[in-house]
Amino acid sequence: MSTSQSERHRAWRARSLIRWRFMILAALVGVVAGLGAVAFRALIAVFHNALFYGRFGLFYDAQVHMPPSVWGAGVILVPVVGALGVAFLIQRFAPEARGNGVPDVIEANFFHQGRIRPRVAVVRPLASALSLGSGASIGREGPIIQIGAAFASVLGQWLRLGASQLTTLVAAGAGAGIAATFNTPVAGVLFAVELLLAEVGVRTVVPVMFAVSVSTLISHHFLGDSPALPLPLPVRPLGPLTPESFVLYALLGVACGLLAYAFLKGIYATQDLFDRTIANPYLRHASGMLLVGIALYLLQRYAGHYYIQGVGYATLHEVIAGILTHPGFLLLLLVLKYLATCITLGSGASGGIFSPALYLGGTLGAALALPLAQYWPGLGIDPGLFAVAAMAGVIAGATGTALTSIVMMVEMTGDLHVAPPVMLCVALAYVIRRGLSRESAYTVKLLRKGLVVPESLHVSMHYFKRADEAMAGAFSWHPDTGTTADRSTTDSGYRLHVRGGRLSGWQAHSDEAVRTDFVAVRADTLLEDVLIALDEAGARLAVVVQGATGGDIVADRVLGVIGPDEWLGEELADARLFPHGR
């Protein structure tokens, strides 16, 4: 075996070991995300049983309506008590735990190289469990996403992973959280792909898949293999879309897009209103949850159940099963859930928006379908399927996760026949919301901070250039010791420093300090692999050399350099990969 072949074989073995190590880390993240989902549900149950019934208990089934609170009309104050505890946790320990946690994970991955503060992984689940347990109208997926993502971030930082590996691990933690929450593993992978991965390819998606598989295994063991929200559609075949039903599902998609737009606007408008009118965070959140408490009490007294509390899965189950069949009442629940969610999050709660979006879509779809099914039975409209399609439409419109929403509904129903109407509704809902607002409910929070997340990812053919095609060949030598002469005196800005005929450091500009973070690559190395080598070494400059890359770099073997300007091409700044430096 030649020297070149031997060197390539050693490099291949080293890369293989790195990949196996990373897969082990992804599995560990999946374990934590799965166990986190189990522990988070138990924590919600503890708070719910204590605050509503004055007892200790680890079980709370969100898919069935709970009996009235033992406090009678005093249940109005239960959300207030929870709000005071939530405000304390957020103000005292982690202000960023307020609101929906997904934007914080997106911000960490795109703007902070995957770095999340460890305390957020503790404070957000506690605050969200207290909110949900006390009757707040939010989802439980956001905190579980944060658990998986924050653990992945802390683990990766402790092991000093490079930015690319760290952001991939964080995305794996988030996807594993979604999978464990809803028992929708494929949707969990797509969630990471659509929102969190800065680079989509086999190298990044496979670890996400592995983490999701492990978290799903954990959740199945402790929580069973049924979806978090079973959707009991009719057993009869749904049949193909007719021209009439196609038009109706298209109109439903338009309605979902309008509702999604109103939802994301309502959340942040309510937050602005509370922030302007009530400065004290404790009073602000308590006053908001007092309104929610009044709504819960009135619903229980006059309608028989709390209906809008928590994730609302019990209500959705009745909607899709055909138990709730009065369109007017369904529209009332839609309005109350909308207001309760906006008030809950706007006044200062910590929780997700996925579940409220499901609720809004389900009640909207059924409310629109029931009159059609009653007065025009020949159309073949199924209110349950209408509700399912609208659930996906509102999620896609509000969050921008179109593929995730479609696959989630298919996984929840276990029926591929739902896919065509769901896809139609999702497509139009997204287009309508996108036409009204460029930002989703996840990215509005980031935009308010002046942060813009890329709308799409694409493969750049620039990555498939050879190193000697992408390198800057113009650089200058500057001896630390000895008498090495200038090799070039161009204005490229790269200055290579030599000691004893070997490379010792570099500068991007003459006024910068000399750096030693560089790696050596062969001339035939693909730029994509150069980026991986830079990331794994924590370096910012690659030196292209003739022959072997091991050991010290002899100055005479240097062909050129690949610095920040060459990583992604002139159209993308070096801040894209490393916005805050190394």
C-alpha cells in the first residue's frame, strides 16, 4: 500500500470512529428525551392533582375529561397560584424560559452554534409543568423539545464538539422530544429537518433518526405505543377525492391559513398588551391566568367540563369521535381556546403552541363540516376527516412545519388515506399565512430580536469543489525566525508565519494577532470534507498541501489556503457558520 493510500485509510478509520462516537451520543440524547417526556408528564400530574384535588398523584390522563375540582368556585384561583410559581421560576432563574421554547432552540442552532444554558433544561420543564398542571392553555411539546435539545447542547459543549456536530446533536434532541411527545417518530425527524438543521444530508439526518428511534423506544416502554392523541376515524374506506370535496378541502385550507395568521398575531399582540399595561411580572401573569380561571369555572358549571384547560386532547378526542356535534358550541370552544392560549402565553406562561394549534384546527374543521354533512350528505364529507385536515393546516400555517404536520396526522391516524386531503389543506393554509405574514409563530420571536432565520436550505455545488479549486493561492510568508522570503505580495490578506521552515501560525489581516488554529488538507480533498475537518479541529483556516498531511507542515509544500471567504463563497459571509467566532 502506497503512502498516500495508507494515509487515506488511516483518515477513513479515524472518521469512522468519530461517526460511531457521535451515534452513541445521539442515542444518549434519545434516551434523555424519552425519559424526559415520561418525567414531564408525571410532573404535570403531580401539579394537577395537588392544585385541583389536593392530593398527590403521578397519573393524569389528558385524553379524558377530569372531574370537577374539589375547590368548587375556588378553581378560579388555581391558575393564579400556578402563575405566581411560574413567574417566580422565570424571573429568578431563566427569563428566556417565558413563552414557547422552540424559537430559543432555533436561535441556539442558527446563531449560537448550538449553545443552550443548562439551567433552561430545568427551569422550562418545571415552569411548563406548573402552568399545565394549574390549567393553563398551552402545549407540552415545547418543554420536552427543550429538554432534549438542552441536554444535547450541554453534553456537546462538555465534550467540546465542533459547531456542526453540536447543532446536529441539538436538532436530534429536539426531534427526539417531538417523537416522544406525540409518538410520531417520522414527524420528529422531519421537525428537526424543517426547523433546526443548518445542513440537510445523510451525515446530519442519520443521527437525528437514531436519537428519535431511541426516544420512541423509551416512550413506548413507559407510555405505550398509542399516539398521544388517538384519532378514531371511521373504519370505512375514505375513497378518492371528488371534485366537490376537493373544492371544500381547498376552502378549508384557506380558512386554516387565516386562523393560523390570527393565532400567531394574537399571541404576540396579547404579549405586547400585557407588557405595556402591567409592569410587574407576577401581577401580569396572575391577572391573565385569573381570566383563564374564570373561563374554566364557567365552562365546568354550564357545559359540564373544563374543555379548554391544558393540552385539550380530551375535547379533541370527542370532536373527532363525533361526540361533540353542535357547530355553534364548537365555534365557542374555538374562540375560548384561542383567547385562553393568547392570554396564557401573552401574560407570561411557559409552554408550547403545537397542541393549541391542533385544538383550533380540530374545532374549526368539525364546525365547518357538520352542517355540510347534515344538509348535503351527498358530498360525502366526514367531519372527523375535516377536523384532521384542519389540525394539520393550522399547525403548518402557524409554525411553518408543512411536512411535519402532514406526516404527524398520518402517524396519528394510522391511515394513509388521510394524506391527500391533509396535504391539500396544509399547502393552501401555508400559502395563505405566508402571503399575510412572512414570519411564523416560531420566527416572530427571533425577528423581534433582529435575527433572521433562512427560509430554506439548499445544497451548494460550491461544496463539491476540490480544495485546490477553492483555495486562495495568493498569500505571503512572514518568518518568526530564519530568513524565509515572501512568496507572494498580493492583497489576499492571508499571512502565513514560518519557524524553522515549517508553518507556525497565520493571520487573516496584518493587524490581527497570529493564530495557530489551522488544519492541513490535500489538494484533492472536497471542500465539504474541508469544512468537516475545520469543524472537528475547531479551526478557521485550512492549508492545502502537496502529499501527506500528517506532522508539521513544511513551507515548500504549501499550495494555498482556504479561509472564511472560501468556505461558502463570496455571496455568504464567514459569520454564517461562526457568527460569534470560535
